[in-house]
Amino acid sequence: MMIEFRLDPRTGVAPYLQIAQQVKNALRLDFLQVGDQLPTVKEVVGSIAINPNTVLKAYRELEREGLVQGRPGIGTFIVKGIAGPPPNAHLALRRSLMRWLKSANDAGLDAEGVAALFESAMRDSIEEETA
Amino acid sequence: MSAALELSGLSKRYGKTWALEDCTFTLPEGRVCALVGPNGAGKTTMLHCAAGLLEPTTGDVRVLGRTPEPDEDLLSRIGFVAQDMPLYPSFSVEEMFELGARCNQRWDGDAARERLARVRVPLDRKTGTLSGGQRAQVALALALAKRPELLLLDEPLASLDPLARREFLQTLMEAVAMDGTTVVLSSHLVTDLERVCDHLMMIRDGRLRLAGDIEPLLREHKILMGPRRDRISGVAEVVEQRGTDRQMIALVRLDGVVLDPMWEIRDVTLEDLVLAYLGDGPSDPGRRLEAVNG
């Protein structure tokens, strides 16, 4: 098997999204590549004891995004990688985030307030994406 | 899609006590259904009615489109594992399989033996000398060897340690993935159920409290936290409510959008939902939040 999955019940992220994210992370980090086969539904449920429909849903989501392709009777294969951001992107994003953190600090938000705001904005943005 | 299990107005009385009252429920094929409720709620009675082991007092049970009781062909398509994992203690695992092969028309002993080998259950041991986890695996393997279309499991996880629970659910989910078996599984262990079940049937005091596919149920319920209010638009039903004179926390079913920005809205887990519906409802009913439509 090329990849194994792990579910974290405390994140509040739906299990099928966790699986899809783990595949995407593996693509970003390049330990899954075009042509690789994802584990079969039976292999996944036999290893992490989840409902088979959860795995199917995750694979369908990845297929919808054009990253994998299901070949009936054979399996699900990676057909597209995820190019990471250009090397300078992280740095630039970090700089603008630092500026934002400073303005939050100036506005009187403490670390907990920042974390709560960030989390709720993340949730909204994920909901917008999936809507 | 056709129904694996259909209850209409199912009621069961023991003497003067109603163990089940007017339960109406449809389970589509291919679902893995959690049957949840406190001790004595009627879970076992319901499973026995579905397995054809008990006749309803009133109402109707249909399994795979047919009435279970006198129909031997139908019984061969139903698997049932009772709460105490019944095995003959002086029989070896291999002998239990021989017995199963002789008593059932449909029997796939090879796949079952292979499953047991993978979870390291020795086939030559007497079942009475096996650990609880191994006995559960043997009982499950025997039920799965029938290749049932509907599998009923009464509290299969209750006596198992966490590792044995995980292995049991792995075996069960593999069978679901391969054969599309419909499963009804009664349990208290909500965190385990959350991973494997996609359908919910919740009973309390013999009555159905909540039923349906879990994903939409989780989506339409929210926890609201905020200042005390008498009414909130967008709330269809207040399932549970607590708080003080100033503040309140409520688990609600929504049918619209909560626009009031004073409210913090949180997603619910299956455990939140189960506890709220099994509770006594909003306390302090004189001052409870009213549901407002629209």
C-alpha cells in the first residue's frame, strides 16, 4: 500500500474530508505520485474500521477535483499531482500574516481571541468552498 | 432503493409492560445502522422482532420485503448475534464451523476461517477457553459465513477491550465493503459507532425518539450559545436547553438561518445528539425557548 490513513475524532473535520486531505497532503509532499494506486475500500476499512461509504465519498471528492480516477474493477489511481506554491509564496504570506497579527494586537485581541477568530474564518471559508 | 427492514406501528407487550410502542421505521439496504438507547429501552426486543425470534403484539415487521417468522428461506438471509455471543463452550472453533455448514444452506466457511486466522484465533481451541474478543470474532465469523443480507448484532462491543473492539469493527466493515451487507448494531459506545454507522435509530422507553441518515441529522442540529432569549428565528425544535438567567446553551434542530449575531453556533457530534435526545428535554419548561419558524 502506498498510503495509510488515520482519523482524528477530535478535529471536528468530517472523516471523509480527513481522508481526502491526507491524500492531498501526500501529493503536496510528493510521496504520492501520478500513477500510484490508492488503497482499496476494503483495505482502508480493514485497517481503520470506518464505514466503506466514507472512503467512497472521499475518493469521489478527489475524483471531482480531478486528482484521482476510479477504474471499475481495478482501483483508484492518482492522475494529477498538486504543485506546491512557489518558494517565495510562504514567505510573502507569512509577512502579510505578521502585519495582520500586529493590527489584531493593536485592536486589543489577545492570542486566544486571534485563534478563535482565525478558526471561525477558516470554518466559513471551508464551508464556502464546499458549498 | 428497497428497504432491508421496515417496522410499521411495531408494538410488543410483556404482561402489562409495553417494551415497544408504535415504532415505525424504514432502513434502506446497505446502511450500517446504530441502534441506540439506555438499558431497558427495548433495543433487544426490537432486534428479536427483526430476527423473527419474537412475534409483535401489534404492528408489522418486514425484513427484505417479507415477514420474518415462518419463512425459512428468509431466515437463511438474516444473521443474528445475540448479546452473550452464544457458542457451545465444549466445541472447538472448527467444530462450530462444521455445525454451521450442516445447519445452513448458504455457507462460506473458507472466508470465515481466513478472517479468523488474520485476527489470530486458533481454530482447534474449544470456544469456552477463548478470550472475550476471540469469542466475539468467532460469533461474528459464524454469522458472516451465512453471507447474510441483513446482519443484526446485539451489543457486540460491550464486553470487548478497545483493541478487540477495533478488530471486531474492522472485520465487520470489510464484510460490508465486500458484500454490501445491511447491518443493525446496538451499542452504548457512541464514539465507536460514529466511525462505522451511517444511519441512526434511537429509542427510549420503547418509543422511537429519532431516526434517519446520520449526516443530515448532524447537519440540521446545532448547539447555540449566547444570551438568554425567549425566541430565536430559524429554530424548529429545542431538543435540550440549559443555562442561567442571563445565558443559555441549547441543542436545537434548525429549519432556517439563525441571523442573530449574538449567538455562537457550533456543530454537534453524534454523542451530543444522542445525549440530548435521550435526556429529559429542556429543563425549566416555564421559561423555555420557543421555536419560531421562518
